[in-house]
Amino acid sequence: MKSRPTITTTRLTLRAFSPDDAAKVMQLAGDRDIADRTLNIPHPYEEGMAEAWIATHQEALETGREMAFAVTRRTDGELLGAISLLGIRERHQAGLGYWIGKPYWNQGFCTEAAGALASYAFTELALVRVHACHLSRNPASGRVMQKIGMQHEGCRRQHVVKWDQAEDLELYGILRGEWEKMSGKSRCST
């Protein structure tokens, strides 16, 4: 059985989710504003959805497809959100996906977690590329991507449908060589 590493930063611990996290996931992800800004979180977020989602993590890790982490505060273990490497292609690339609960917005937690996970992807997984996307109407997510060194790569116009509306996706990416050049800087600064 593969195990997920625990990654620590100045303020955060990125760890495996446990069934005990389900109630907090439901509370945070159940906020309509979270669902509105993400591609895959449904609303309403119904009873049992968090447990079902957490239950998928070990199989996804075993197959090498995904690594999902609980974003927690180091000082008290408070669950703040989630961050994942998605669609992992061994020694090539992965997508970065994340959400942070609304009470924890605008505190730099997402940038810190994203920087740490990108660093892990390049140093431990030896990936060549990490990419991410966000809905055009959610520029705060794009700022997280920019802060960790990702470059804007384009826009897929009306690429997804969210709540019966065609939405544009902004595409970002960073290559290992680019990450290495900036590695002397703090990739987790806010």
C-alpha cells in the first residue's frame, strides 16, 4: 500500500485526509462560494459526499493518478481546505487543483500550500511540468498560480459548463527548469 507523504511549510501541514475530516470538508466545501469558484465541487454538497470523496483517495494514490492532501494549520491542526496533484503522468506532468475554505481566504494559505506541492512535484516526483487552470471570473486563483511562478499559457474560451453557463478557463504552467531558476526565492511567500 502506497503512503502519501506529509509536507510541512512554515504555517501548514499537508497530510492525507482521514474519515474524521468529512464533517469539516462538508462544512467548508458546502459553501456555495467554494462550489461557484471550482470546476468539480457540487452544490448543494450533500450528506455522504465528503466521505465518498475521501474514500477515493487511496485508490487514486495506488494507481498513481492523483495525490490529494488536507491543508491544515500547523499550530492547531485545523483543516483549511484541500490541494491535489491530478492526472499525474510519471516523470512528466501533473495538474494542480485546490480549494481553501472561505473563512481562510486572503491569508496566503493557498499560495503556501501550492508552492509546497509544486516543490514536491519537481523534487520528489521528478516531474517536468505542473499546470493548473481557473475559471476566468476567479482571478484570485490565478494570482496563486502566478505567485508560485506559473506562467499564463492561454485561455480556453467557453471550455466548461458550470451551472448551465459556458465558462472560460485560464491556463497556467511551470516547467522544472523555470522552478529551479526561482528556487532561491521563497516559493511559498504571500
